[in-house]
Amino acid sequence: MKARKVEATRRAAAGRVLQRPAAQSAALPLWTCPDCGGAVTNPRHVRCEACIDADPASTPEIRGRRGAAIAARRRALTEWDKVNPDRVYDPEMFRREILPRLGTVPLVQIMEAAGCCKASASDYRRGKRTPHVSTWGALAELARVEVGEFDRSDGDSSLVQKAPCVG
């Protein structure tokens, strides 16, 4: 008799579990949108979906083109790395040799040499970010730094030869 009651209780509980409402489809808010104060649920976004959709600079077409350009640039840099396996990426060398002399170089010239946008050029000049090694030769010329071949075996700390900026 007791076994039947336990079994009946289990069936009733199982039925209740199946009858529970589906989990909420809306994710919990991570933070609030700086524009409208709405909930931001995507961790890769700063603004809420409504503000992103309302921004004329964020149409799906423009975002697609921007994404394609970023992907193309990454592919080009990866290809450059494959073609130039002997190039050593030493950010300290960039900070020591080139960065101090980039302070007086106009951003437009840095943009052209590195093939980047104004914000990235500004970050490079301020030392906030280090550009890809493929651009160091062109940036060294702008900064009037002597560019030499970097050889791993002798530990020479001269810069890499001028490499074409890709992308």
C-alpha cells in the first residue's frame, strides 16, 4: 500500500514538472543602456537592441560591411604572419624604438602608414595599443628610426625590415 502511494506521488510530481511554464526567453539584463536606460542582455553590446536598431549607422547592411572589412583585415594579417614566419613580435622593441618618436607625427600619416582608422592611429601614437608587426617598418620611417633586419639568433634588438601594410 505504501509503495502505491509513493508511486502515485512520483507520478503527480512528474506531471507538475511537465506542466511548468517554459523558461523566460528574455535573458537577465547585464547592465543598462547609456542612451535610454533600457536593459542590455547581450554581453557583446553596450547599448540595448532598440537603440542599436534606431541608430542609422548601425543598419544590418553597414554592420555587415564593417564585419566583412574586419574579417578581411584579420585574414590578411594572418596570411602576412604565415608568409613572414621569421619576424619576431616584440612589443617592448616597438615601445622603446618607435613609439617615443611617433608623438609629433600627424595622425593622418600614421593612418596611411598603418592602414588603420583615426582612432587606432591615435591609440598607437599614445601607446595604448601596439600595431601589428607588419606596419612597424612604415611607422619607423615616419618616426625617422633606422630600420634593420631582426635576427633571432644573435639577439639583435634592431627593428624588422619595412613590411607592406596589408588590408
